[in-house]
Amino acid sequence: MTTFYLVRHGSNDFYLHTLVGRKPGVRLNETGREESHALAERLVSEKIQRIFTSPLERCRETAEPIASRSGLELRTVDALNEVDFGEWTGKTFTELDKMDSWKQWNLFRSGARVPGGESMFEVQTRMVGLIDQLRREFPDQRIALVSHGDPLRALLLHFLGSPTEFIRRLELSPGSVSVMTISDWEVQVRCLNVRCGSEGSQLL
């Protein structure tokens, strides 16, 4: 059985009002840095053996304290990247709410595509493909994946057997961790959207 710790990056100054997507230079703010260190303290007791991160700065800055605290090498994987939001990158949610294409995306994720960017199916396919690869490469290990809200939600929905239209039903807060185990026979989501303080019981 392989255990995956699905970590959403910590807070930044934009996520509540602007769709930054893959725009470079978006870094954790003070709250995000506190969240990353709290995650590192909580996850050290989980005896994680591998850690992989999205290439974007806000994910790397979240992953680095976890890797350092656990004595692990941090590896960057493109499959964990944010959704390619194409023409929407950098627009505020107020601007996006006026666009029919944005409304369609949020109502019909399985059939819509970001203008100049990805479809939800493509995002889900790369995330699930990575999980399958890592499970085969590192069987029975504990692996942390640091990524973004929608890619992590898409991954969880796949293994929960739910359509991507339900994506907004899953709350994954900045600096949170969800835990999923996969064996040859079953998948279990052990916990969802756990916010980590500096102390607490083990997640499993």
C-alpha cells in the first residue's frame, strides 16, 4: 500500500481575488510561510520517504521546509503544475465572472476548455498518471505531493469516482494536506483538507 500526502501550497497575496495560474513570481506571503512550517512540523511524524513538487515558486516554497525537516531531497515534477489557464492568467475573478467561457468552465468542467489552455480532463490525466507511476516505482512508501487546488481536487475526484463537475464540492485550503492510500485492491481517502498546527496527532 502506497500512501500519498496531497499538499496544497500555502497562502499568497493573490489567490482570493486573482487567477494567477502559472504566472511566475507568485510567492508565499507571511501566512503562507507560517503554513509551510506548520506542515513541516506536522508531517515529520508521518515518516514521509519522498517529496515531489510543482515547479511554481509557491509550491516549492511550501515543499522546502517539509523536505528539510524530514531530511529529503525535493524533486520537481511538471505533472504537478497548476492548470494552464491560458488567456485567463492574471485576470481578477471580477473580470472572469463577466465571461461566458468562465461560467461554462465552472458549470461543465468535463466538456469545457480554458481558452488557450488546458481541459480538466488533461489536468486529471496527468495527475492520475503521476500517481500510477509513483505507486509502481515506489511501492509501499509514503510520498508527499505539493501542488495546486484544482489539480489536487481533480485527482481526488477521479479516485472517489465523481465527475469533475463536482470539483467545487471539495474544499482544499491553502496549506492543507489530504491523505490517500492505494493498494492493488483499493483506494481510500483517509483524511481531507487537514489544516496543520505545530502540534497534533498523527494523520493516520
